[in-house]
Amino acid sequence: MGNYNLSISGLGTHSPHVADEEKTAGWAEVEARSLIARLLGAGHQVGEAILTHWPGTEHEVRENLLTGEKVATAAASEETPTTSTATEGGPAATLSTGETTTTAAPDAPAPASGEEPTA
């Protein structure tokens, strides 16, 4: 048993401005919350679950999927301990159960077993 990080970048239906009760299956927020609920139900400890809407743009909103808090931000700093990344402007989600999340470049090779990933 140990820490792990799950990072998902995607493109699809999502919006921090639509009421949760109006969202149905298929919305990124709905599917991500379902995954988090399944992880918690299986005994995992989820330290953080952030969905970043429109990352890297002036419209960026970071949504905490555990608390429901939504924060409009300027483009996320790459120097924060936990970051969310995306490709081609798609939304990103980061689930982290460790103290620090490291996200490698999308085209970077996976580290060999036991090696630390590089950004």
C-alpha cells in the first residue's frame, strides 16, 4: 500500500456554471465524482480531487470535487505543489493521495519501475 497519483486530461462536456442538479451522466464532473465515490467506497483515501475547467486560459476555474468549492483563477502556476495539466485546451483532473503531485509532459516516456518521473 502506498501513495499514488491519477491525472486525467480530457475534452468533453463540463461547466462550473451549470447547477449540479442539472448535470447528467456524461458530464466530466458527474463521471469524476462517481470515480471518487467508488475509490472512497473501496477504502482509498483521496487527499485531493480537482477538476480544472479551461486550464491555462483567462476563464480557468478550479473545482474541488470533494468539497464543491469553485475558484476562478488566472492561469495555474506550474510551481504549485499540485498541478493540473491539459492538452489542446481540454479540461484536466488530478486526484492525489500524496503530499506532492508530479505530472510528466504528455509525450514523455513513462519512468521505469522504481524511478521518479521527470517533468
